[in-house]
Amino acid sequence: MTRAKFISNELDKMFPNPNCELNFRSPFELLVAVILSAQCTDKRVNLVTNELFKKYRTPQDFVDIPLEELEKLIHSCGFYHNKALNIKKMAKDVIGKFGGEVPKTLEELTSLSGVGRKTANVVIAEAFGGDAIAVDTHVLRTANRLGIVKSDDPFKVEKALMASFPKERWSTLHFQMVLFGRYKCKAQRPECKGCPFVTFCKEEKKNL
């Protein structure tokens, strides 16, 4: 059995039904939530969007809301000034470029202000059910620890994962690796006891 197959099988056992932990009701709400999640926990984002989305739901709503009001509502997510600006610009782009509908391709999504590959891939996988791997800090860390890739470049990590696993596994694998990194293979004090991948980490440490 290959390392990739073993990793895939074990992640299926740990996280049989993985999904995004951000709350949303539309692709646009997910876009907003993912922008807010940069350097912020999903739990905090959900607390903020629970109130935010009661009043503001559509791209036009976010174009119309005063910047200062939006900043106040998202303040606790951190970097609120830049995030508020990006959300408003993104909403304007969705209206101006795509008639108010969130696009479904990577190229179109990344043409929106404030939307990078990671954000676009999350939306493709979760909102549209497409095949994509979004590389956040958890995926980047665990992919290196498991010996799939040796790189701090998110794009190189994304390409390595895509090359190692079947396309139909990409979206599920992404969410499994996020959950594995968030709850098991943490940056500090990872839960190595009982982990089926502990030998991989030991191998990588030896190589370093």
C-alpha cells in the first residue's frame, strides 16, 4: 500500500464525514466567511456572521453598508479594516463582473478582490461540490509532517497533494487534513500518542 493510500484510509477512519466548519447559507456568505477567517478561528467567525448575516446577505447589501459599520461588526475577527475593504470590493466585483452571482471557476473566483487560491478552492469544494484542495496553515503543516511534500509554498503543497491523491478525493482530503491539523496534529503539542502517522513524522524529523 502506498503512503498516500494509507493516509487516505486512516483519515477516512478519523473523519468519515468532514466538512467546512464555517456557517453559511449561500456561496456569497461562504466567500465572506472565508475572508473573515484569515488568522481567525472558525468559531469566532461563526459568532460574528451569525449576527452579520441576519441583516446583510447579498453582494448589494455589502456594497451599501458603510465601511465603518462593517468594520464595527467584524472587529473581533481581527484585521477588520483590511477585511472590511476586501469584502466590499469583492461584493462590488461579484455584481460588476458576474451579475451578482458568485462564479464557479478558480480563474473567475480569483479575479475577485481579496480572493486568493485558498479562498477560491474552499468555495469550489464546499459551495459548489467541486474537486479542489485549499491549502491553509493546517494543510501545509500536516502535508509536510506526513512527508507528502517539503515546502512552505502553499501552491507547491497544493500541487503535490493533487499529484498524490485521486481527483475525486481532493475536497474530502482537504477538509480531513484541516480537521486533523486543527484537532490532532496541532502546531504546538500535537497529539502523537496513538496517531497512525507517527512514524512518518519521525522519518521527516530524521531527514531534517
